[in-house]
Amino acid sequence: MILLQRARLTLGSLFITLILLGCENQPRELSLSGLTMGTTYNIKLIVKVGETIDEARLVAEIDSLLAEVNRQMSTYDPNSEISRFNRSNSDSLFPVSAGFAEVVRQSIEISEITGQAFDITINPLIQLWGFSSWDNLDLPKPPATAAIDSVLGIVGIDKIKIINNRLQKIDLLVTIDLNAIAKGYGVDKVAGLLEQKGITDLLVEIGGEVYCKGLNAQQHPWRIGIDTPRLDAIPGQELRGIAEITNRGMATSGDYRNYFKYEGKLYSHVLDPRTGYPVETGVASVTVIAPHCIQADALATALMVMGSEKGLDLIESLPDVEVMLILREGEDKFRTVKSSGMLVQEK
């Protein structure tokens, strides 16, 4: 019997824990939210006593910035830069925006240090497995081995090249997907916009990826909850730990939000670009803290593919980067491993 199951669309894999004070002499917290990248954004700003912020104008600027990121990197927009590049059947240099080029450059760097565990040319595999849409319920079973092998022939970071702000296809059939890094980039861009306006204490979250700067309203580091990766659990329902962070990005990737089951086996949306199959590393969740959210976002996905041992070795070699991995040992049993500098209050 085929059991097909999809996780519900969530607002992100992280639960943000905030305790507010009501004292008039304390800084106040301003909350902003909206829609972007097929999910939501949530922003917390600490407004000091005597300061004022034009909330409507700020929201308009944030929405405009995020709309531009979508125009660059959304595969759902047929007129976006990424969609036009994917449709191109030429090996000519394809001009892209500076932001798009920066994301591709960082993607290539992370692919290289992770042994191609992170690879933005994975798009054909995502399409083949049916994970390109949360609403796709038409996949009754995994694709045939021959189909996977065929698609693997057009996957590989060596099949693209970035030269300044121009992208080139080495293989004309190659297509890319930036979903595993674009939210982190968007978070960093919004945080940068707020910092330019002199805001020193802030939290920016897009679809569960977070950047925090300064302190919260209680003058403490921001507290970010890490979910226990139970299948289909409501975000924030059961926390595995709480991290206190400031001036850092944080991202979580897991196998428990978007998946299907076939003949009793769980197939995660996290695909190994080297094999063409969903990961089977035993890692249910990866939370990475890094200087910037773009790094944390991409590395969280890469470590799902690499597994705990190789992933920990990599993180220990990177400056100012820490990780917490939650390993699945049975459907509802978990074990946690952390890098040497990862400070998390475990529940």
C-alpha cells in the first residue's frame, strides 16, 4: 500500500521566544511582518526611549527590497533572472544583478568546501522528485533509477561558471535552484537595510532563517527556539533547545516538514546532489549559527547531506561557525550532537 503524506506549509522551522516587559521606561519592541518568497517574514526592532520610526515607510522599503530578491531568484516567477537563465539554451555570458551573482559565488564556494553536498544545479532532481511545489500531491512513488541517473548527467557545480556579474552555462541543459540559500541572503539584506538606518537591535526572520543583532527589549541576547523534529509537528510545539545569539545568523534544515512516505519509508525533500536520492544520513535536523544568515542557510542543507561525522569535522574547521545536529533514532527518538562551541540550552 502506498502512503503519501505531505507536511503542512509552515512559517519556518524555528520558533522565536520573546518575553516582553511593560515598563514605560524600557525600550519598546516594534514588530513588522509580511509575505515573501512563498513564506512570511517577521522582524523585531528595539526602539529606544525617545526614538521614533516611520513604520509605514520602513515596511514599504523592506517589501521593495524583498520584491527585488524575488525578481532575481524566484523560480516561480517566469520573468525572474533565474527563470530566464534556466530557459536559456546558450553558453553565452548571461548578465545578472550583483545580488544574484553574489549568491551564486557563495553557493559555489560552499559547494567546494562541502564536497558538492551543496549544489544549486540540483534543480532537475527537485523537479523529478516532485519537491518543486508544496502542493504537488501527484507523486505516488520515487522516480525510476534510470530517470535519476539520466538527470544526474546535468547536475554538477562544474556545469556553471560565474565571471563578474555574468553567469555561463558549461552544459546547455543545466538549471539552477537557489531556494536553499536565497532566504538567508534575503535575511542579511533586510538586516543590512535596517543597520543602515541606525537600528542597532534587531531580529529578522524569513521562513525560519534568522539574523539577530544587538539585544532584545530586556537587554539580553535574542532567544531562538530549536524544534524537536517530529514529523508534522507544529512549529514551537516542542523545543529541543534554545540558543541565545547576537550579531549572528541562524538557520535550520530538516527532514520533517516536506516529505512523502512510500511503502513505509520516508523520503525527505533534502536531496543528495551526488546520488540523486533523498538523504539517508540519520540526521533529522541541522541548526547552524554563522556570522551571516546566507552561510548558515546553505551549510544547514549541506550538513543534512554530509551527515553528522563529516559535518562536524567541517564545522570545526570553519571560524565562527557552530552547529547542533539532531539525529533520528526511530520515528520519535532523537540524539543531539554539537560542535565544540555551540551553546544551546537543551530541553
